Amino acid sequence: MKKNVKMVTIETPDHLELQFQLAGIGVRFIAFLIDKAIQIGTILGIVLFFSILLFFTGQMAQFVEFLAKAKKGVWQWLIAIGFLFYGIVMIGYFLLFEYFWSGSTPGKRYQEIRVIRKDARPISFFDSAVRNILRFVDILAEVYPLGLIVMFLDSQNRRLGDLAAGTIVISEREARSPAVLDVASAASSADPELQTAVAAMTAEDYRIVSKFLSRREELDTEHRLRLASEISKRILLRNGQEKIGADPEHFLEIMETLYRERTRIL
Amino acid sequence: MSEENSETLFTVIIAGLKPGADKAKVADGIARIVKNLDAGKTLKRLESLPWTMTRKASRKNAGRLIKYLGKLNCDVEVIPPFEIPAIADVAETQILPGTALLSETQIMSSTQFMPVPDELSKQGSTQTSSGALSKSGPEPSSLDREPERQPEDVSLEPLTLGGILDKTFQICRANLWKLLAIAAIPWLITGLITVALAIVVGIIGLTVHNITNMSITMLVVAGVLIIPSAIVFFIAMFYLAQGAMIHAVSSTYLGRKINIKESYGFVFDRLGKFVLTSLLFTLMIFLATAMISVAGTGFYFLFKIVTPSGWWSAVTWIPLFCVLIYLIIKFVLFDKVIIIEDVAYMGALRRSWSLLTGKAEGGWPRSYWGRLVVLLNLFALISFTIAWLFQMPASLVAALFPLSQLAKTVLTQVLSNLGSLFGQVFGAVCLVIFYYDVRNRKEGFDLEMLAKMDEY
């Protein structure tokens, strides 16, 4: 298995090379916090549900009386059941979600990450059990101290549970495609100046143009105008032209469409 | 980063065939150097030129390939331009340079910058204003079988909050010792000075000059001179360290190497501005606190008139407190503005305010201010974990081993300071990345850098 900081290449038994982007510690941390919030919400929800149930069935007074009069042994049982319930929710949540959701949990899904085996196969129930039982070691005092330090030291961001189960967490975030524009009219397609300009465009130019167009709504006006001019200038300079039109943004829209069309033709 | 990692990669395209070229011979020649491609398939492929032969050739291999294909009577094009003048070639062949070199996904993928060695930047790419940056080479091919080189990934593009934390961990991991050294220098110097002063005052003062016999006036004068000087010195040291940290993180974010001496030297020139702007910031926050206190007191008397007790006004204190927090957070980026943009005083505060105004696309929360609040909370959680990592062993040792009170105190203090140091480094990195993220989103800083790059 070749590896570097961000990407991991896995060679399958039939010599196929699969490349994955490793999930970072930050993304995993946020996924964990989301899952934790859901778990705590679930526990509180269950407690609240039973309280409401007892209240509406008129059993609340008897239940409180039972607790008040309960002997030490009963209390110990209750505490043990409480711990068991907490453990089931804490481990069971991860175990079941990861097994049935192909290595994902709600938190992981929100962050677009997933657990897989280090040979790129989906994790089994056993893998999930091992990595989640060891979570209790990683997560000492609920602050993830060991997990954090092990992930920080491991080049593949694996915590103890991952190391023991032979799993890695990968990112499934795909590059967002910029909104496809279609502004080039028949007239502009036939314009020889525009055709010359687009002929001189490189893939890197196209990448800048498409990124600009997809992100322009987020840019503030001043920078949006300036960037449009600079990028237009960059493209025009390839043909030795320096004069930028009145609406560089529109020019870029046309360039984007024409370049895409020409690429498709070729 | 090693020079090996930063080599520019070239795309070699067969743009056409020269007049009189024998297609069969060309196909045969190409089939000899391309794996899994026989002459028949090559001949078929030659019918639909241009043909991208490789997208990841080293300069040496690209040169060899151009020469070889030239001998076969092929019109060859190379990107970035390499000996063949790009414009002339484009005009002559009417082939789009770079067209169809990248797959749709690759085109949509993140903007990558790859630092290039000087000699390459002279030949092909130029250095940008913010450092030795160059665009990445073209995409991989099946032809070029050189071992894969993994350049240090210097990706400048909008990040999610998780992405900011990821990047923070990445930078901390790659430069941990240097960043820790930058943060630790003022602690070490102040520690050394404290020890030296203790020795001077304790040994020389008590034995040689007998400090106890000094007049009150002399002691007051000494105090007036020494204490403010020491305070100013310590403040300057810590500002230097903070500024050096910002500069170092900024450098590494932009793909340069961290140099401790250079970082401190860089900040030294801006120290005056930095300290004065920080004082201005403190003053503004102090004024805001005073105004909010006055408003709170006013509400107390107002509530006393309309309700049985003035303490009902406490309900207004929470929003007032929130206003104060809002103001403080709005100015949080001023130190990055001073160090990175060299804008100081009110300009830096205004800039921080304007950077944190507006909404980001996608993700939650959308406002820049809200994003910073969430990030600071996440940072607080991680800092707590880091502190716990250092304090827990100290507590365990103190509990399990029969140590003297002094030893326990020293151990706890040392480990606690170490934890703070790690937290300080993490926080500084995190906020610098956030600062750049805001600039990428609002100002298209990454696009600006790319657009300024000249490929000729």
C-alpha cells in the first residue's frame, strides 16, 4: 500500500489500484461530535419518553416512591442497567450504522466520510465491533485524548480502533461541478476573435474560468470585477491582445461555453 | 520540500502529422514506445488527432519524446511551453493547447499549486507575489512510467470547517517542531531572564551591594525603571512570537518552508504597528465594555422603576454580553491583517470587521462570523483535549508517586505550560487558515494567484 499524507492507494488482490482520499482528523472530529450529539439526544429522548409515559399513565408517583424505597442492591442493579444501556447506545450506534450503512454513520455521512477495510473492501460486522469497542480506549474521559494523539502520529489518520480492526476512514467528497453555463450564442460562436481567444486557452485557463464562474456569487463586488478583468486579460494576452471588453464576466462566460463545446468536439 | 517533488511536469500532444509523413511508419514507431498498444490500434488512433501522449512527463522525458516523435514526422505540442513557441504553434496548427487534456472531474478538481525550483520558474512559470508558487503539471498518463512523485499539496481553495481543521492538523503535523520552537522562544527567554534576575538580585544584590540597606528612594527608582521595562520587554516578546507564528503558518500555507529566524525577522519590522494596534483593539474593547456596563446600569434603574426589582434587568445583560462577544470576534483577524497585509491601526480593525461580514456559500453556519464562532468552539474542545493530554499524566504521577509538594507543582506547571504551547500553536494555525479561507471565498485570493501566473 502506497501512502502519503492525503491520498492512499490500495492494490486489490487482482492488482487493481484504487486511490482514496483519506479523511482528515478535523472532519472526523466534527463527524464524531455530530454522532455524539445524536447519541445524547437519543438517550435524553428515551428518558423523556418514559417520563412522559409514566406521567400520563399516572405511574410517576409510584415509580418515584419505588426509587425512594429501593434497597442498595436494587440501586446497584439500576446503575448497572443504566451503564449497560449507555454502552449499548454508545457502541451499538456506531456498530450498527457502520455495518448497515457501509461504514457510515449520520455524522460521517454529513461529513461525507466512510470507514473501509485497508484492502478497500467494506467493513464487516467484526471489523466494526473491534474498532468500536476500542473506541472506549480512544475516547478516555470523553475527550478523545488517545485517539487524537494516535491519529496525529499515524500517517493515515488511524486511531487505535482502526489499527486493531485494519480499517481506514476515507473521504467521499466529490469535486463539485460548476454550474454549466450556456451563454454562447450562435453569433458569438461564429465570432473569429472569440474563436481565436478560445483556441489559445489552456486547460489551466479553463479551470480558472470555471472556478471563477462557479464561485462569483460569493465574491464581493470589487474583487469580482477585478478578477474577471484579470482572468480575461490572461486569456486575451495569449493572442497578444490587451483590450478587455466592457463586460469581462460575460466574456468569460462565453469562453467557458466555447471551450467546453470545442473540447466536446475534439 | 525537496526539489525532486517540485519538478514541473509536461504534457506532450501529437497535434498533427507533417506533410509527407507515412502514417504506418509513425504508427509503428509509436507502438514501439507505448505499452499495450499495437501498430493497428495506433494507426486507428492517429486518425483522430490530437493525441495526448502523456500528461506527466519530466522535462528530460518530454525532451526525449519530442525528439523521437519529431523524427517520426509528427507535429508535437508540449504544455507548459517547452522550446516550441506556444502562440506560433497554436496559430499554425489551430489545435487547442490543453484541450481535452483533463477529464471533467480533473477539471473540476481543486486548484493545486506546486512550488517549483528557481531554474524552472525562470524557464516556464513565474513566481507569484506571495512566493515560489507555480501551477501544477498536467495529469497522469499511461505512457510515462516514472515513479510517482508526490508534491506537497498546497491547495488554496475554500474549505469547510472540517477542512480547516484538517488543514490545521496537516500543517501542525508537518511543521510541529518549528512551530513549537517559534511559540516557545519567548517562554524560554523570559524563563532565562527570570532565572538570571533571581541570581543577580539574590546573589549580587544581597551579598555584594546588600540590597536591604538601599534607601526607599533608590528601590522605588529601580522599581520604576525595571518593572515597566520588563513588562514592555515581555509584551514585545510575546507579540513577536505571535506575529512570527502567523508569518510562519502563512508561509507554509502558501507552500514555502518555515524559517524561524526569518519569521522573527519579518515580524520585527512590524512589531511597533502590531503592539500599537493591539493596544487600540484593547482600548476599543475596554470602551465597548464600559458602554455596555453603562447601558446595563441604565437598564437596572429603568427596570427598578417599571418592575418591583431592578434585578429583572438581568435579562438585558445577556444580549449586552453577546454584543461584546460579537465585537471581540469581529476584530479577531486584525493580527493576521497586520502581519500578512501590512495594514495597521484602524485599518487593520476595519479590515478584520469587513472580512467577517457577509455570508459564505454552502455549509453551516453561513455567516463568516458564525463560522468563526463555531470554529473557535471546536478549537476550544480540541485545546481542552490537548490540555487534558498533558495534565492527566501530571495528575497521575502526583497521585501515584510520593513526590514533594514543590516537585508536584513544578511537574504540573511544566506539563500544563507544554499543553498551552501546543494549544497556542494549534490555535494560531487554525486562525490563519480561517483568515485565508475567508479571503479565498470573499476575494478569490486563490483565483487571483492563479490568474496572475504567467505561463509564457
